[in-house]
Amino acid sequence: MQETWKFDISTSIQDRSLESLILKILLEKQKDMGIFLSYYYKKEGAVVENVQLAGLINFLNEFHGYFLVDFELIHFNACLNIHEQNKEKMKLQFEIDRDSKQIILTGPYWPEREMDEI
């Protein structure tokens, strides 16, 4: 499994530095980032909240790179009286598509386990 998420860029790409543009999108779309990252933990029954940039934004070329985010991973089950909260980190790749005015985030590849043979 590898998840991808797209965010529209509301301002002109030339109006600001790309680093500040990415920071702005991460702040504005914090809840959407939580939904995006929660897809990785749905089999565990966990959700992601409070996604924040953890470190520098690393550019591999002008419009492509990666950064690290940290977040709270929350396991909640009222029936089992579970409410656990842990800090986690994840490396995300980004690509800025100037033509469609979008930033495309790609999470890590997590292989899915196949069904066991009987």
C-alpha cells in the first residue's frame, strides 16, 4: 500500500518561496493531512491528529523532495476501554505540479500481507 494525496495551491507559485508554500499548505490542511496519514493505520483502528513538520524540507530538484512529519497516533475503542496516544513520524515525498497548481504528497510504501494458505 502506498497512499497519495493532492492539495490545490491557492496562491501563485511565483509569489513566494516553495518552502514557505509547503509550510502554508501543511498548516492550512492539518486535518486533511491527518486523514491522509490515517489510511496507513486503519487496520489498527487508529487515527492521526496534530500533523506537524519535523525538520527541514529537502529538495531533490526544483519541484520535488521530501520532508518528515510527526503526529499523534490515537487508538480508541470505548468497548475495550482503550485510549492510547503515541508520537509517530513518517517521511513524505512531495511533487509540485505547476500546470495543475497542485502539490502531490506520497507516503511510504508499506507492503500488505497476503492471505495465509490453509
